[in-house]
Amino acid sequence: MRAAAGFAAFLAIGAALVSGSSPSDSVQHRYLPSSNELRTVERYGKARVVSVRSLGAPNAVQAHPRWLADARPLGYKAPPWARRMYGRSLLVLHALTDQRTGAALAGAREGWAYVWPRDAGTVAMALAAAGYRDEARRIVGFLGGLDLGAAARFNGDGTPVGGRAAQGDAAGWIAAAARATGLQPGIAPRPWRDLADYQEGDPGDYLANALAASTVAGQTPADEEVIRRLFRTPSATLSREADDPASGLDSAAAWAVRPFPHPALYPLARRTLLRLAAESGRYGIVPSQRWGGGIDPWTAPTAWTAWSLAALGERRAALHLMVELRRTLTPAGMLPERVDAETGVPTSTTPLAWSHAFAVLALRQLWPRTASNSPPSR
């Protein structure tokens, strides 16, 4: 009878889902740090459904003290939490990068263990900034051999992965990574219009793609004027979609500052990012105002917004976002792709290389190690 009642409950659940009514009365998440899994309990009346989902290989990131000792340190005024985040983030990038081929994976999890050019390009920039130029250059070399028109993501051997068409920012990220490592881009410009962007939704004319594409051959005043004309809103901010202020503000406006600097666009980017930062919750921001993926904050947009705000001199706002980013860290010091907006529990891939790479870049922007920012001599 218990089995029959349970089966009837599942049928009722299925009927509710098909009919479009409320899928559950309550949902509770619990993060299991030892196994890096998300345990979800859903209640449908008296029925209770428990599921456990892996967020990534729990032992993917190992300690490498000797390797980490070669990292370029943060400025001596960096607080302990920033140093811990910096070191752990570098270990994540090291763990997810093939030291022989330079293939930098997005995450150690099925469906994420692929190379996205924008993710891997950011990893290369972060490693170069931390002093690991040789590793960064291997990543750039791997990216330079990809057929960017074939897909949005690639296997570790460079073959394209089906299911997602080429997107409009790949060439720009590779070019930016090459410059960050002291190499010539050596990559041809590619179209950016009518393609999906980093949000991986419908094709369109997006700010993120326009900014990335404009840096391939080296940005010019003409590029900046085109972007200004297409994306400037009446409130002197930058919209997500061309000629559509109603599309809302996009955190990718940060890319106009770092890593695709367009100085003429800095005032527009500043207003956009300060607006988005003011709307952040306890754990950061969502990718854009009209984001259709729910209210859960995403760590990569939070970190890249902090990076660019710090570069603009908006230190208080940048630090505010970094504190929120810090709250999303797991007990092992890993950044999830996104977290529950109310609890901060990881709800997606953990760790995500892209988020850790932007964390490294933001931390270095906030606490650079320079001759004037070194420990005082005794």
C-alpha cells in the first residue's frame, strides 16, 4: 500500500507539472561540502521527493604549495580573506588547465568539462596577471587552434561540441588573452551581430558581443562611436541589446573597462555598473536586469563588475561586491557558478573557472603589488 501511495503521489506530481500548476509546495536546498553535492527536498502535499546532484568532482582541486609559491603576491595591505581567495582561485585555475595542451576547462563536471573561449581566455589573463605567463601562453596557443565558427564550446582535444552554435565574443576573448600574455592576437575579426552572447540564449545584437568583437583588430574611436550609438540609453547608461533601452542594463558593460577598454565609454559604463551594484543582494548580482534565469546571483558577473569598478576608481562599490562574492565561497574556498539568492547555497557548477579567474583579476586590481605598495622595510 505504501508503494502504491508513493506511486500515486508521483503521478499527482507529474499531473501538476503537465497542467502548469505550482510544481511544489516548498523546495529546500542543502549543500554537502564533503561530496560537493546539492541535496534538494521538494514537498508536494504529503509527498516528499529527495534528489542529490553533483556540482563537480569533489577532489578536482588539490594543494600545490610549491606551484602556488611562484605566484605574484597581492599588495601587502590585502586582507587575509583576499589572500585566501586569491590563492585558492589560482589553484582552481591550475587544476582545470591541462598543463601539456593548455586546454582550460570551465568546470570539473559533466556538461561543463569543456573549453569555452571566453572562460579559457579569462583564465589565461588571470594566470598571466599572477605571474604564470608560460601557462597562460599555452592556453592562448590552444585557443588559437580552434575553429571558432564551428561551435560555442570545445572538447579538450579541440574538437567542437554540438548543441550550441558559435557565439559572438570568442575571437575577442582570445585576442585579449593574447595581448595579456605579450603575444600578438593573430586572429581574424568575426561577426558579432545576430549571435548569442555569454548568456547563451537567443541570437541578437548584444553589448557583450559588440565590446568583445571590437578589440580583435584593436579598438578605434569609430568602434566606440558605433557602440555608443547602438547601446546608449536616455539615462546615459548602456543597454543589453542594440537600439532597445527596454532590454535593461547588462553587467557586460564592465567589459568596456576591462578587459576591452574603451575610454570614451567609461562614463556610460560607470553609471551602468553603479546602478547594477546598487541593486545587488547579499550574494552579488544577476547577469542583467532583464535576466530570465531567476533571481539567483551569479559569481562571474559579480566579480567582473567589481574588477571594472575598481579600475574606474570606484573602490567602495568594488569592495562591496567582493564582500558579497566572498559570502558565496564554499567551505573549501570554491566559487559556484551561482547560488541561492536567500541562503547562498551553491546551485550550479562548483568551482567555475570563469568566476575564479575574474576573482583573481579583481583582487589584483584592488590590491596591486607595486614598488610603492610593498611592505615597509625594517
